[in-house]
Amino acid sequence: MKVLLVNTSERIGGAAIATQRLMRALNNNGVEAKMLVRDKQTDNPYTVRLPRTVKNNLNFVMERAEIFLTNRCSKRNLWALDTAAWGADITKLPEYKEADIIHLNWINQGMISLPVVKKILASGKPVVWTLHDMWPFTGICHHAENCTGWLTGCGDCPQLRFPNENDLSAKIFKNKVDAYAQGSLHIVACSHWLAELARRSPLFKGKEVSCIQNAIDTQFYQPGDKLEARKALGLPEDKQMLLFVAYKATDRKKGIDYLIEASNIIAEQHPEWISLLGIIPVGLEAESLKDAFACDAYPQNYVTDSAKMRLLYQAADLLVMPTLMDNLPNTIVEAMSCGLPCVGFNIGGLPQMIQDGINGRLARYRDAEHFAKLTLETLVSSSYQMLCKNAHDTAVTQYSEQTVANRYQKLYEECLKA
């Protein structure tokens, strides 16, 4: 069986990391898998880069220009929306022609256009599409937040500067209706939360929707010596260290404002504790947060080295993830595999990962005071070591590469028989 996994980037972003891990897991499980990307960052022979043509290079620029002009030369949500009006025709590539299964992942920012998606489905090849956010069933947004327009065809998009009933979101929604109308398409969501949204989508009416978690290498992400990890990273050995990780550390959707507020609440309500705490913000622009918290901070820029990321998990006492919208963050599973409990908001796919009081804690949504309370309670809890053990056990039993590869292989076989 030959599978072609398609994703915009090879390593940058959660979807890229998840897709790369799935490719490795499938190959280790006897499935011949390759990954097709626009942006290649390694020399992995199983990863294929799109041909570097002028058209392929311009697709991203053309799409940003359309959004920019639609918003009348405003940068509002310029990077948060996608139209898939431009993209590469991957059906001409030998890797596509020889594949038995086409497995789409995060294909935005000029990777594949909706006309090409339509062409792939019309070819008769079985297509599996793993959702990493809401974009495949909305008009143009990746996260609809409180908007329910995707249930009725979009239009009046709150993320556009000048919304109306026939705006860009409505136009692209209709293009998706046309693109998805034929062929064999099986939808996979990484979380039960996103799977339920997908089942409600009129775009996926009549389509099969499954839930399969992202895989991680639980042999690599393992608990380690905390003091040795801190020495290697130059972190203090006498503090309780909180770890916050995001692609962009200052991204408000990842809840950084709530983490800052929680640190202030701890300082006000438990002044005896604040000098004992340290926060490690990880991600782009992390350095700008050095003086943002009530306690000492030790910022780390975006980490691409897996070994360093593992050290950060091993060095920390708690992962703090006040994300406001998320599917099934790789970060939480990696941390759990390293024996690190997590405190997060009760939102999106987090309740599927975090069993409150068992392997972490779930705070009330957007409640910084409750988040601060659970953070301290977890650190001083007599069951802290049990939380660490349960976190590791959860990762091993539910997210190991073998477990996930087996589930996908079974799905591929069912698609080929259909």
C-alpha cells in the first residue's frame, strides 16, 4: 500500500509535526508512505518538495493579495484566513500517480487549491483528510470562534472588515460545496470535539468522520532527570518551573494574557509563593515576555530541535496551556509522555487529553483566577507524582506511533475496499 501525505510544511507548525510523525509511524508499520510539502526543512528522503516553479512560488502571494484587497488594503486577519483559490496541481507528480491513497492534512497558504481538491476527488483515488483546524468546513477561517455561519453557508463573516451575505466567505463556501461533491472522501479529526463539529457541517453531509489522535514517539519523549535537564538549559534548580509553549508565544489565542494575569493573581493572593516560581515561555517573540509576569521568566525562542524540547519538558514541573481554542495540541501529549502534567482551560480537544485530577487539571474557560488556583494546587498536591505517572501512561497507551499507525492502516484498507 502506498500513501501520499500532503501538508504545506514539513516541520513548521503542529500539523506538519503530526504529519511527519504519522509518515514515520506508517513506514515502521509496513505502509509505504511519503510526504509532499511546499516547504521542506530536512533532507528526509521520504519527504518530497513541490517543484520550484514561478507559479508555485506565487500562489501564496496571490492568495494574500486577494484577502488584502477584499479588506480594502487592510492587514486585518491577513494571516488567519485562506481561500484556496490558488495552489499547485499535484496530480501531475509521479508521487501522486503511484499512490493508492491520497491523505490531505493542512494544505493552506497556496499549497493546494479547491479546484485541485476537486480534481483529486474526481480521479477516483480514495482521499483521507485529517482536520487540524476548522478551515475545511468553514468558508475561509481556521477558527470560527463564536460564529456559527459555517452551519448555513457562511457570509457576513465577522473576520472580514466589510462583511455581507455574499462576501468572500460565502463565495469560498460555495466553492467547497462544488469541490467536495464527488469522489471518495473520508474525514479524520484528531479530537472528539473537532469530529463532532465536522459531523454537523453541511459540507461533509454523507461523509464518514472518524477520530484518530496524533501520534508521538513515546520512546523518545520520556521522563528524565529534572536537575540534569535544568543544568543543560541553564535554568535555576531551586524554583518550581511552569512551561508555556506556542508557535508564537505572544499569540493571544494561545492564552498568554490569561497566564500573565494568573501570575499576577498568585503574586497578590500568595505572595510567599511568587519568588519560588519561574515561567519558561517558548516560541517566537518569547523574549518580549521576559518582564511580563509577576515572577521570573526564562524565555526560549521557537524550538525546532526535538532534543532541546524534550529537555524543556523534563526540566519543568508543570505545563500551563491556557489556550482559548485548540484541537489536540502536540505539546500536551509530548509533555505527558515526559511525565509532565498539564493545566489548561476546559475547551476544544483538551478535555479529551486531560482527565481532571487524574493526569492534569482543567480550569474554567477564560477564568484566570481558577487557572492560578489549580496551578498552585497541582504543584503542592500530595498526588503530584501520581499525576506525573498517569500523564506518562496516558501518552503511551493512547498516542504511541504503533497505536495510531494501526488505526490509520485499518482506515486505508477500508477506503480501498469501498
